[in-house]
Amino acid sequence: MDTEVEALRARLLQRDRELDDCREAMERLRFEQTLEVERIRLHSQEVQLASQQQLEELVAKRTNRLSLEITRRKEAERALRWSLNEIQDLYDHAPCGYHTLDVQGGYLRVNQTELNWLGVSREDLLGTCFAELVVPEDREFYRAQEVILATQGEVSDVQLSIATRGGRRMTIRLSATVAASPAGQRVTRAMFIDVTARHQAEEELRQHSAIMDAVLEGTTDAVFVKDLEGRYLMINSAGARFLGRQPADILGRDDSELFSPDTAQAIREKDLLVMQSDIAQLYPEYATSTGFRRLYSAMKGPYRDPQGKVIGLIGIARLIAETPVE
């Protein structure tokens, strides 16, 4: 009986040891599982941390690129604004008038120079017709130019006069081309320069020339200009008649081709004395041509350039008497 009890006790002890071993194994397994879970968690954190760093680096790179792109775009926008302002300034303050007209000839756009010349504001001018500014005597001519513009697409260097708001008459030279607006509509782009002062100077010069021509052609005295070599630069009709020629036939010739040798030599000697003495002189002069020996009262003086240098001779000769050459 005792033996059985001992055997049972021994088996129970053995079972307890096996249970203890099993519990230890379970504890080790749970510990190892806990370690594995912790390793997995740490690895996951490391992976997440690495991913986050990569993401942050990527975000930083993209942010830098975006910042550079924004900076470049801002610089480009500033440059574009500057260019647009520069172009607008050049357009507005160019030394000529610029405007764009619609198909009816009404103002669509105009620069400040033209506004200043016309003496009007932009608001007052836009929508009005340029043709209304043209002075009445030039309107038919302007309408003819509009026809040429419509058929050929351009006109160039057209001179006409317009009236400003203050009533000033302004002479202009206008050039224009036909173009298309962004909406596809026909427009006219034109520019003009103010030639009022030049036109007035030319008109004054024409009047002065007309007066001089009237004086030169109205006198019965011979009036002429020679260069240093004695060649005629100018002679009036009265002087040419004494030589039996037209004025155009005398220009560029000297006295040796127009007078007898003795007369030509005598005239040349007196001319040289006048140019060398640098003062005007009055003296009688004999000349033989066209079968007559004539006595002239000759007034001759130096012909000077704008700097005062003597470059020839100016003369006036009045016929005193003439006798046929036998």
C-alpha cells in the first residue's frame, strides 16, 4: 500500500515537474512572442520613420522646386510688366501720333502724343472719326486715300492738314496699314508726324523763290552768278537774251564759250580782281556777242558760302549802249 502511494506520489511529482516545464515553455514562448511583436513594432516604426523622412525630403525638394518656379515666374511677370510698360510708354510718348481706327474710321485707340497735339482728352476723342479732323479743302483728297487704303492695304507719306481743338491748323504726313483686330474685324493702324513747321518753311521758301524769280525775270538788267572758274551757275532771261541763248544753254559754260576771245579775257581779268579784292565794284564793261558791241554798267561782288568763304562772283549788268559790229 505504501509502495503504491509512493509510486503515485512519484508520478504526481513527475507530473508537477512536467507541468512546471510546460509552464516554463509557455512562458518562454509568450516571451519570445512578445519580443517578436516588439521587434515587429520597432521595425514598423523604423519603416514608418524612414518613409516619413523620405516623404519629408521629397516634400522639401518639391517645395524648393516650387519656390524656385514661383520666383522665376514672378521675375518673368515683372519683366513682362516692365516690357509692357516700356512698350506702352514708347507708344504713348513717341515723337509721332499713333491711332487705330475701326472700319467706319472711328478712333479705337490713340497715343498721348496725338492727344497732346490735338488738345483733347482720350475720352472725348474715342469713337469720333479721324476724317472729321481733316480740314475741308483736304477731305476729298483724304477720301481718295481711304479708297487706296481699302484696295491696296496701305498708304504712305500722305500730306494733308487737320484742325486741332484749339483751331490750330496742323500739316501732317500720314502712313497707314490695314490690319485685323483680335476679334477678326478690319481696323486701320496709322501714324503721322507733324510737319507744320517744315511746311511753313517750304511755303515761305516757295514764296521767296517766287519773289526772287519775279525780280530776276522782271528786270531788264542781266543778273548772273559764276563760280571760281568763271562758269555760270545762274543767269536770268535778260542776260541770256544779250547772248542770244536760253538760260539753260548758258549754265555750266564760261565766257570763252559765249564771247569773243578779247571780250572773254577782259571779263575774266576783271572778275578775278573782284574776287581777290573781296569787295563789290562798279565799272563800265564792254562785251561783243551776237553781232553787237555793247557797253554795260557792271556791278560785281564776291559770292560767299555760309561760312563767308568766297566761292564765286555775283554780277548785275545794265545795258548802256550797243553798236553793230561791222
